[in-house]
Amino acid sequence: MLQLKTLLVPWATAFLLLLSTASAFSLMKHDTSPLFTKSFQVHSLSTANYDTMLKDSDTVWLVDYYAPWCPHCRHFAPEWERVANFYAKTDKVQVGAVDCTKNSEICNNENIYGYPGVKLHHVPADAEKSAMMPRGARNSKSVIDWAERRMEEHGIKSGVNLEDLTTHLKNFRNDGVAVDSGDEELVNDQSLEMKYKRLHDAGIAAVSTFQNGFFMGANVLEGERYDVALRWVEALAASFPMEKNRQTLQLLVESMKTSNHWNHADWKVLMNKWKQLASDKTFPSNLFVSSEDESWAFCKTYTCGLWTLFHSITVTEVKVSKKSVTQPWKPSRIMAAIRMYVKHFFGCEECREHFLASNPESIINELAISDGKGPRAVAFWIWKMHNTVNKVLKKEQWPSKVACPICYVENGEPISLDPVRLHGEEIVAYVTSAYAHDDDEIYAMDAAYNGTFFALWSSTQGFNAIVMVVGFFALMTLIYQHTLMAFKTLLLAAMAVVASARQARDNSPLFNTEQCQVRTLNSESHAAMLKDSSSVWLVDYYAPWCPHCRQFAPAWEKAAVFYADKANINIAAVDCTQNSQVCNNEGIMGYPTIKLYHVPPESSEPVKMPPQNRRNTNTVIAWVEEQMQEHGMKTSADTEDIDAHIEKINNGCEMGTPTKPDPASKAAEMVLDDQSMEMKYKRLHDAGIAAVSTFENGFYVGTTVLEGERYTAAVKWVEALAESFPMAGNREALTMLSGAIKKQKKWEQADWNILLTEWKKNATETSFPVNLFQSSEKKNWAFCTTYTCGVWTLFHTLSVSEVKSESGLKPSEIMAAIRLFVKYFFSCEECQRHFMMANPESLLEKLAESDAEGPRAVAIWIWKMHNKVNKVLKYNQWPTLENCPTCYVNDREPLDLNPARLHEEEILSYVTSVFGHKDTDLFFLDASSNGVWKASVSLMQRYRSVTMAALAVLVLLPFMLRSKKYPKTEKTD
């Protein structure tokens, strides 16, 4: 009875809420309105007209860089209007303003680290940089005095009479500037509605700190700022209200750790993916999907939202449970994270200065003394800080005497922060009741705010599981009763829920913007380059998917900039994935490959750069100069101080995508459930793409003919796939290719392409999922974003394969085929070299000793190899401790490959569960991707005899039932 009551309470509550005639509450719009909208004298600057201002060197420009949410910016706005009005008499000085929340790129380029920021441009007229007004008193007189003094130093006259300044400012009246009206007075701090609104605003504020705070005044997050940002996200993951929300924030922590260098574009991609994944994991639902551009629930300004967040994380006393993914932080440690966040990322300059002055590092040590008593000391301290700010901004102290009469000593005087007039315990209790959150209390407001369906989905996961099970059996019953057509319709609807968009493969070429000095060559321009013996050409042959090519790209661009003004030497690059014929003719067997042409001018053969000279820009330049000097040639470049010259190079050349590992894709891999049906399907799909890509591209890297040792290695590779690729239908298709390749021992690339086209067409009949081998790496991958990821997926898939057949390959034989493939056909030169060094032939003999035990030894070895590569590329070790806590000895140290810290049996089990495949598991995901009809046809083709028997029964069943219902009777007289 109690269980029934527990189940019905949320439904009954939601029903009553739905019957309510009025909305639960209305949202107050966040105050993002720009200042000076009614001003006749202050010019509002944006990306549309800012460059025009920069080019107008004949005019002095005074510019205020501000944020509408910043209270000091709003207080300073009337003063700025006075400045503009004072200079309205002259056309030699113009006054402007930039809203940094709407024009972040402008403010980042101007290095605006705090608001308001005032800059003077074009003093003197040929000045390359603007002058920043020093901190201090900010009023109209101090601004004008400073500007006039700077202009006078450079012999510039503004054309205004300073003797009139005091009189002018005194008589000036301004009604055209918006000021902050403060936050709305609370009605009932402890009501469910207000508690929900504050939790909602804490979520918006958290997301805003990630989206805007981290990149204030900068386009890159690295170094000390990265460390502070990571500590801030970790603090939220440890202290934000509700376990589900902390789990979601921990996903962001793990994603963030995948790189210690984030540019703004990559961070936005990561944030979008994280918010998408967080949408159904938080409570209330969609908590972190909001942003400060949307409506706040109670606050009107970002500062209010931030104080709400500070209160929320300082009153939370996290209790560790089995579901906990983080350990609770000590209160003083949370306060330290708040302090560091304000120091590095809070844009209101004056607020920041006041906060840091009131919170020296010594205060953290004092608060730490009370850590053993829970959050009381820090919660009380944040309350005092907030009310100190309220006093400066002339707002009322919170809570009021009416709201909490027992919080203060009653003596008939106005309330204050005098310690002798405060009841500290009562204040902490009141703050906790306003900002602490309980799941059961919040449910009703979540249902009213986001809708009953979303609230139920977010809060009743167990109930959802029951519904899904019941729904499954109901679906099976309907299928039985309403024929195959009903089956098709219902399954299509069900599959729409789990279908997901595939990630596009990252095949964008490098050096692809106008700022790049590296010249991009194609087949035509490459042919012209070969004929241009009057110039020296240095050419990089690369593939966009190659991680070492991307890491080398910035060094190559710097070399191009170094030689940019030298007419006799050119730096270029060829994308071999787009110009395979060029690279094959050049005999490019690995990426990146560097060649030097026309040294000496009459030479018909290029010189290949040794791998050791590709380390950095310095080694590249040194090698070029050495080669030219040997032949009496000079570049006229100044090589005496290369380091100093290179250090200054930053021309804004975009390298397609970052040269560092793709953090967004790594984040997605971390947050998705490795063992889900969806992920298993995606990995099988990518293994298929990778297999086809090895046939189409790998076999012909650097050549147009497959013969000799390369032919033998190719045959063994196809045979290995035919024996160990998942699912009998797929192995049948690969066996057809294995037989076809053996018909001749020499394959021209054109003939091979014809064979592959015909094979892919025939493979559709047996492959499962449908069209598995129809894909190619030019089409979309399902999960991976690079060819290297796809190849590792294929290696894992083969290594866990345990095919039961007389002709099945032994695990060590599969490993031998993988080794031969990498040796002959994997074109990332440095990857290939590392792999071969780590996998000598002697290793195969050692692995062969364990063949009788199944794929265990090879699967673990491939797993270790992959994680060694992850370490080199600064990826996280996979799986993470969160994904597989039983895989490692949990001693709170960072994960590594130390055998003493690994549970290899658990790792094997996890890897097998991720990369092992069964036909029955994947049918539904195949249907979601390729359509129910094609998936059903594929399944029926694989089981023709069973299908025919089932159809025969369906045809005969009505007659059998009719005969049973109306039995024959003998005719009687």
C-alpha cells in the first residue's frame, strides 16, 4: 500500500498542477539591454562599424568597453554620457561604447579583462596600439583630464576649452542612460516556487561561467587560466545541489581534462555536446541547457545569478552514496575555488577588486579551521560578503527583518552587519532553507515549469524502466495480432527515439584560410611547381586525418612566414587525400613527407627531408639552409636569431581543425555509454568504414600497383578480416573479396577499383547491418571523426573476435595480420614507426603461447597499445575509472598502465562488451539507421529457410483454424 502511495503521489500532484488555471510563475527577462540606446552623443560600436573606427586615424576615439549586467558599468554610464556631451562641440574627438556581451570578439582582441574598460585610440595618429586608462576613480572629469593629458603629450589639440569643464559638467543633465533598478523584492524566500527559481538561476549562472567567463579577454584557455577553470568546474561537480546534477558536471570535468589547451571555437563545440547530453540527466530537467541569453527565473542580472550560485554551493552538505561520482570538498576549498574564479574570470573590474580585497588568501586559512563543523562558516561568510555588496549598491540587507525576525537582535535600529546584532545560527539556517534543495520538494515545481512529461522522465527512472519493459511486451502482442504492417509502423516510431545524427568525418584540409602563408597545391599547380626551376620549393605531403600532420602544421606555417618575403623560396603543401595521384607519383609512402625541389636548379630529383628534421620550425629552417648552402645557394634570410623571429609569428592562420587532439569528440566518447546498443552499433559501422578504407586507400599509398610483398600483405589482411570480422554474413562477404583478390598477383589501381565496386554491390546481399560495406571514409562515420580512430576500432573488433570454425584464425595470427597492415599500408609515418618498434616479430611468438586461452592476450595487448598512443596524444586513458571502476585498483592516483594497478580480466570483459557483437542485439539499431524494411529484408535473407517456413505457417494457419472451428460431420438421414 505504501509503495502504491509513493508511486501515485507524483502523478496526483502533477494532475492538480495541470488543472491550475494560472501559470505557476512567469519568467523575468534577463537584463541584457545595451546602454546608451537613447544617447545622441555616444556612438554604439559593433562588428559592423568597429573596423571603420580603427581605420579613422585622423580622429581620436574614446571607447568604453562594458557589459550591461555589470553594476559599475551602469553606474559609470551617466559619467560617460557627460564625457560624450563635452566633446560634442568638436569633430576631432569621438566617444563610443562597445557592449562586450554582444561583441565578444572585439573585446577579446582588445584584451578587455575587466569592465568597464576605457581606451584611447589614435593618439598619436600613427599609434599601432590603443592606450588603456589606468584603474582608479572613474568619473567624467577624471576621464577628460586623462584624455587631454595624453593628447597634449603628442601635440594633439581636442578643440575644446578645459576652462569650461567644471561648469559644463555641473549643468549637464542626462536622462538617456539606463541604470540598474535592482532585483525584485522577494515574496517568500522559502517557498517551493522561489527555491525552484533559485536552483534554475544557479544552473544558468554555472553555464554562463563556462560559456563566457572562461574566455573573457582571451580566445584561448590555457596555462594558469585553464587550471583555475578546471578547479572551478571540479568545485561545482563536488558541491552543486543534487547528485544527478553533480554527475552531469563531472562529465564536463572529464571532458575538460582531455586537453589543457582550448580555443574558443572548440570549447563551444564541447559545450554544445555536453549540454545536449546533460538535457535528460539533470534535475530539474534541462537545468544546464539554459544560458544567460535566455530568461532567468528570478534574477535580472548575471551578478545576481552568480551570487545565487555561490550561496547554493556553499550551503550544500554533500552526502556520499553509492551513486556518487565525486568526493565532497571541504567548505574552505569551495571558497578558494570561488575566490580564484572571481580573480580570473569575473568581468566587473571594480567588483573583482573589492571581492579580492575582502577575501585575501589568509581568509581561506581562517575558514579552514571550521571545516570540521560543516559549511556553516563559509555559508555565513558568503552571506556577509553579499550584503556588503548590497550596501555599496544601496540595496536592502537580505533577509529583511520582516522575512526573518529571529535573524537579528531587535533594538529598534535599522539592521546592519554589526556582529553583535546578528544571530549567526539563525541566519545560516535561513540561508540554507532558501538555497538548499530537496528532490521531493522540487518535483512539483519542475512539473509546472518544464511540463509533467519531462519532470516524470527526469525523476522516475525506475518507473521509466518498468514502462519500457511493459511497452516491449505490449508491442510484441500488437505485432502478433496486427500483422507485419503494424510491426513495421510501430517499430519505425520506436526507432525514431534512438536514432542519432552521425558525426561528420574531419577531413578538412590544413592551411585553408587567407592568412596562411603556406601555398596549397593541387594537381595543376603541382605540375607548374615542378617546371618552375627558378624558385626553390619546399613541399609538405600530408593527410588531414594524420595526428602528426596536424601537430606539425603550425611549425610548417611558421617556416612559411619566415620565408614569406624571400622571392626565391616557396613553402607549400599537398593534401594527399584530395590529390592521391600527385602523392602516388611522388612515391609518398607515409605522412607527413617533406621534399625540397630545385636544389640545385638543374636537379630533376627532389631531396627528401629526414624525419629528425621535422621536429619544429627551427630544424626545418636549419635543414633547408644547409641543403642550399651545399650547392652555393642562399635564401637571403636572417638566420642569426631564428628563435626571436619565430616567437613573434602569429598570423591567424587556421589549420582546418585544431592541431591538438579533438577534445569535442573525446568528450563525446567519454560521456556516452560505451556498452549501449547505440554505441555498439556505431562502432560496428565504423569498423566497416575502416575496413573498406583500408582496401580503397591503404593498399595504394605511394603506388598505383599492388604486387610483391605488398600484395602478399594485402591478401593476409583481407583473409584475417574474412575469418574474424563480426557476424557470419559479413565474413561471407569478405570471403568473396578474399577469393577475388587471389585470382591475380598484380593489381593495377584502376582494375582494383572496378573489383571493389562490384564486390560492394554484391556484399549488400549478405552484410549485416544492411549496406555495411557500402560506406567509405568519404562518407560520414557514426562515432569516430578520424581515420585513425576508425582503424583502432577495427583492431579492437578483430582482437576480441572468437569465431567458432575449423578454419578460424588464432589470435596471434590476427595480430600478425594487423602488424603487416600497419607495416605496409598505414601511412602515418611516425605512427607506423612507433607501432613497429613496440610490436617486433618476437612479440607474435610470445602471444602465440596464449592462443589456447582465446583472444585474451591479444585483446589486452591491443588495448595497451591504444592507450599508449592516447598518452602520447594527451588523450584520457580508456575506459575511464567512472566508466569501469572495476578495471583498476582505485588508489585515487591518475590512471596508468602499471600492471599492478590493472584488473586485466575486468578490462577484457569491458573491451569485449564494447567491441563484441551479436546479430540479435543489433537488429533494432540497424533498423533505426537503415530503415525497418531494409533491415527486415537483410534479416530474412540470412534466414531464408526460417522465413519461408514462417510464411507457410501464416498462409496455412487460417485454413487450419477454420477447419478446427467447423469440423466435418457425416450426413445422416
